[in-house]
Amino acid sequence: MSKDSIEKFQTQREELNQLVMAYAGQGTKRFYSLDSQAYRAGALPAKVKELLGLVASFVLRCDDCIKYHIIRCFEEDVSDQELEEALFIGLMVGGTITIPHQRRAMQAWDELKQRKSRTSLG
Amino acid sequence: MSKDSIEKFQTQREELNQLVMAYAGQGTKRFYSLDSQAYRAGALPAKVKELLGLVASFVLRCDDCIKYHIIRCFEEDVSDQELEEALFIGLMVGGTITIPHQRRAMQAWDELKQRKSRTSLG
Amino acid sequence: MSKDSIEKFQTQREELNQLVMAYAGQGTKRFYSLDSQAYRAGALPAKVKELLGLVASFVLRCDDCIKYHIIRCFEEDVSDQELEEALFIGLMVGGTITIPHQRRAMQAWDELKQRKSRTSLG
Amino acid sequence: MSKDSIEKFQTQREELNQLVMAYAGQGTKRFYSLDSQAYRAGALPAKVKELLGLVASFVLRCDDCIKYHIIRCFEEDVSDQELEEALFIGLMVGGTITIPHQRRAMQAWDELKQRKSRTSLG
Amino acid sequence: MSKDSIEKFQTQREELNQLVMAYAGQGTKRFYSLDSQAYRAGALPAKVKELLGLVASFVLRCDDCIKYHIIRCFEEDVSDQELEEALFIGLMVGGTITIPHQRRAMQAWDELKQRKSRTSLG
Amino acid sequence: MSKDSIEKFQTQREELNQLVMAYAGQGTKRFYSLDSQAYRAGALPAKVKELLGLVASFVLRCDDCIKYHIIRCFEEDVSDQELEEALFIGLMVGGTITIPHQRRAMQAWDELKQRKSRTSLG
């Protein structure tokens, strides 16, 4: 993973979302809008909601979804240990079949941390 | 679901766990012990961990696992709205295929609340 | 399956939907409403949409969802052979792990046919 | 589970298979016939093939499929320890979400052993 | 995705199918042959069968399978709106975890349309 | 797949495992250690255990896990026909949705055989 893999991911995601929207009917558009609504702070804080989205994506083993929520967890100031504890639950529930996704999740997490550390020092 | 369905569930679960343990090798025993460890309060509080276990079980669509975590969430004083927001994330991530599990989850939740209300009034 | 298993299924489903709605937030309510919208006739006729919902439920192996779409397919005048061809695709895509669901799907289908035949003769 | 739960399972399975076959087209019939072929002794002995079928059914979490292969493993003289080791692999790969299925698998195994022991003593 | 990504996909698929067949036993060969049979026009037209295969692949989240059926749907003259309605059902049933696959499905669909439009104009 | 794709896979896997371990808590470490334990020869020989791990990974459709077990099966002297019979069971249980994984499994297997044949001749 090159140092800008996060940005590449975000750019491609954005471009393809626009393509999906170009073909989308009203139902699909409403579905996407409901999706954003689900993660807004309510009785549960946004941070907990992102951890819920992360663990759900983790046990269903979707790399793109995991990466998206890893980035969001980072933005919500999830700590290393909080992330580790959440993914340990995912690992227990989902089994060793999730391990390749755990590797890629930690790779993205590590990249986010290194990028931030470069910026702080710069 | 009769008013004692929660107790029946817990009794059967306990009996079958004993049967599993009667046949279990060292590996299986360690695995079960690791499972308990995963939900102990750490950087994340026990309540958040139970919500994570619930949503993971929900999107993987395992009724017994969902019921177990519904009971644990109730014990950890999760509120109606917190539960609803967590399951809404599960519903969005997992799709309409999770709806029958949502029905049974809410049925167990409702039973727990009615049981508590009877006890308080009695 | 007794001869009124379809009715029992529909009654329970209705009761639990009301329970879900009693706890539901705005997001959950909109999600359920989107779900109905997805199966309305459009460029694709309602019958094809129900077959799509059936096969999706079949390969994801959700008995309640399969039963719901089996009933809807019956109402949309899907023929025995159309059903068989659709489920054969589901069987090929999803593998032998779907066979127990195929057994229960055909049991529900057979019950619907016998019920109709009794009514016509009565 | 009453002492004749295995027989009830086998009778219902047989009845529903006949119903499926009453509606089945040529493709479905060939698929079912291929399924039997897959478990015949070849380069791998029948016992190993049944263990493979069991673990595949276990991680995909299909109770009926698990029960069928548990019975077949018993008929192929799989030992308690061989079964435990195979299911431990399933448990590790599939995670705690498989635990309710492990409980029911061991319940069926235990019933098979007790039935045999009664017969031997009788 | 470069403009010849569809061709690259088809070439690689063909090469690897030949490799699978070089190792395949009789059972595997029959299974592949049954698979082709499932999508032949019968009581349901080929177009509906391809939509069923597409939605089944979509909710099971297999990119290669989705791409294959997207190409077949295009060949069977599925319209933009028919595709959108079928995938909306997949999106509802399968949830947001299918979204990354929807992005790649629409990317392949868009490429097929642009390729055809270039050919018509050329 | 270039001729050294197996080595590249093993190197990346090792690097990312180290990254996971750098963040891992005690629970995650114990889980990884239990995983190695599950495949050690016991009542079942290591070869059978690797075939069980392979088929479990195959029906759950995880390419990295399949590749890992394909390599281990090769090291345990699984024959072409034993592999084919095991994967045929996986294909039957898991359905056509596993076919893209079968293609990549056989590609890795073929690479392992060609590499060995080059070494023997060299």
C-alpha cells in the first residue's frame, strides 16, 4: 500500500458513487440517503456508531466497507486500544476467515496514523 | 413466545453448553474462554461491547446469538433508543434479509421489559 | 405443516411487524417503506420482481423471507414450472446448503396449491 | 430432543425430498444425483468426505445439513475425538457464530451414541 | 477500469476454466454443464434468468459472478431501468454491504454501453 | 499470476501478520495461537485437517484463506485427485458462487506443481 492509498480509495469511491447516482432511481437514492442518516449521532455517539458499522462490515468481510469505517473511526478519535477491542470481538464472532480482512484493516489504520504523524511533524 | 421464553432459552443453552464441554478438547475449551474475555470492560465499556456483539450477530443472522446479546444489552442498561439505533445500523448494513431476526429480537426485548415491569410492580 | 400454516405465518408476521414499529425510529420506518416500494411493478413486472426477491432470499437462506415471496409469487400467478426454473438457478448458485430451504419452499408452495384447489372445489 | 428425534428428522427429510422431486425438472434431479456422487469413496475415503461435508455445513451454519452429516459420520465410525477435532477447525474458521450449531451437533451426536448403547445392551 | 476490462475479464475467465477442466473429475464437469443448462430459456425467458443469476450473485457479493451476469444481461437487451430495478431489489435484500459491488456492477455496465456506442458510431 | 506469486503471497502475509501483532492485545494473540493448534496432527492426520480447512475456506469464499490451505495441502502431499474430490464437495455444498475461487485455487495449485517440477529438473 503506497502512502496515498487512502486518498486513492476515497477518490475512486467518490467517482463510482457518481456513476451509481447517474443510473439510480428514486429508491436507490433514498436508500443511500438513509445510510448516511444511520451513522449520525443520536442516543449513541457517532464514534460508537462507526465502531458498530466497522464490526458489522468486518464479520461480513467487505474490504471496502471496512476501509471506509476504519477512516471514519480514525476521524472520530477512536484509540488504538478501542479499535483492537472492537476488532477482537469481530474476530471471535466471525472466526479466522476474517483474518485477511483484519490484516488489511490494520494496514489502513497504520497508514492513517503515519500520515497524521508526518503532518504533525511537518 | 410464552412469558418464560427467556428462562427456557437460558436453561437449554446452559444444558447444551455442558454437553459441548463433555466432549470438548483443550482447544475448544480455550476458545470458549477467549469468547468470555472479549466482552469484558476494557478501553470500551461492557455496554458498547455487547452492542458490538449484538450487531455482529444480527448481520450474520443467528437468532440464538442475537437473543443472548439482547439479554446482555438489557442487563447493561441499554435504552430502547440505543437499541433501536444499533439495530438500524444492522438493518442498513445487512438488508431486509435481517428483518425476521429484527422481529424476534424486538420480541425478546419486549419480553424482558414486561418481565421487569411485572417484578417492579409486584 | 398443518393446513393453516400459511395463515399462522401471516398472522405472526403481522403481529411482530407491529411490535417492531412500536419501537422503530424514523430511519427504520423509512427502510420498511422503501422495501415495499422495491417490489412495485415498473420497467419489470411485479411477477419478475417477486421471483428476484425469492431467489435472493433463497441463496441467502432465510426461511421466513422465502415463505413470504413464495406466497407473493403464488398471488402473482407464477406457474409451477416458472417457480422450479427460478429455484433451480438458486440451487445452482447457492449449492446443496440451500436444499433444506428448497424442501420448505416447496412445502409452502404445495400447501398454497392445495388450499386453492379446496376453495375452487368447495 | 426426544430420543427419536433422529428418526423424525430422517422421516421428514424423506417426505419432503419426495415433494421436491414431484415438482423437480431434469436439472434439479441431476443436481441431487451429483450430490450423492460427491460423497462416494474415491481417492479420499467416505469417512473423510463426510467430515468435509460436515465442516462445510458447519461453517455455513445449516442445522439440517449438519445433522445429516453427523448421522453419516456416525455410520462411518468417526470417533468422538475425530469429530471434536473436525468441529474445532469449524469453530476456529467460522467463529462464535457457529456455537449454537455446535450445541445442536453435539446433541445429535450424543443421541446417536445413546441409541446405539441401548441397542447393544438390549 | 481500462476500456478493454471486459475483454480481459473474459479472456482470463476462459483460460482459468481450461485449467479447472484439466484437473476436473466427472462430477465437476457435470456440475459445470448443469450450470449452463440453468440459464437456457424455458418457462422463463433467458433475460429473466440472467436477472435472477445477477441478483443471486449480487446478494452473495461475488464480483466475478456479477460481472459475468452483467455482460449476459447486456447481451439479452436488459434496459438501464430494468437493471436498476433488479439491483435495487438486491440492494434492499442484501443491504449496504452490497454497495461496493453495485459500484463495480455499474462500472462494467457503463463500459459495455460506451463500447457499444463507439462501435455504432465507428 | 507470475511464477513467484506464491512467494509474494507468503511475504505479504508475514509482513501484515507482524503489523497485526504490533497492535494485538492478549486476546487476539491467544486466538492466533489457537488457530495454529487446530491444524496439528491428532486423532485426524494433518493432511485431513488441511483439507478440512481448505473446504471450510472454500465454501466461505476467502481467497487468501484458500491459497494458504492450498499451499499447506501441497506440503502435506495431497494428490491431484484428493484435492479435486475435496473441492468437488466444496463446489456442491457452496454452489456456482464458489467457481471464481475454484479457478484461483487451481491456478495456485498448478503454480505449486510447476515450481516443484522446475526444481526437480534443475
